[in-house]
Amino acid sequence: MRHEKKVLSDYYKRIADGSKTFELRLANWECNEGDILVLCEWDEERNQYTGRFLEKEVTFVGKTQNMQFWPAEEVEKYGYQIISFK
């Protein structure tokens, strides 16, 4: 399946140069390993798409709903961080 999603220019550039190898998205749509994520660059200043896009194969999907790794108080205090590695 192919999924087209908007991505801000700063993030688009980091994905394009290979330094950003993840996406953090609200899980309000179904995405699975093997799907194609089409990331369409969005220019915030002009409030429009630039016409540039990247296609990436989804290799992993981790969902956090119903995960209880840490107490809610600690999540509220510190939030989450996403760590990418290679």
C-alpha cells in the first residue's frame, strides 16, 4: 500500500540527505511493514507543496497505544524521545 504524507521542508531535507531515518506520526491510519511512504515536501512559509517528494519503504512500525513502559507521571514530566541509529 502507498501512503502520501506531508512533511515540512526542514525534515524533508534531513530525510533526503539520509540523516533522518524515522517518522513520528499520529497512529490514526494503518501503516505496515512493506508499505511505501510517499513524503511530500511542504513549504510552511508559502503554505503549499513544493512538488518534491521521496518514496521510502516502511521497514518497521511501532505503536505506543496501550504500552505501559513508564508511569504516566514520568511521561507527563519528561515526554518521549525518538532515537534513530544505524
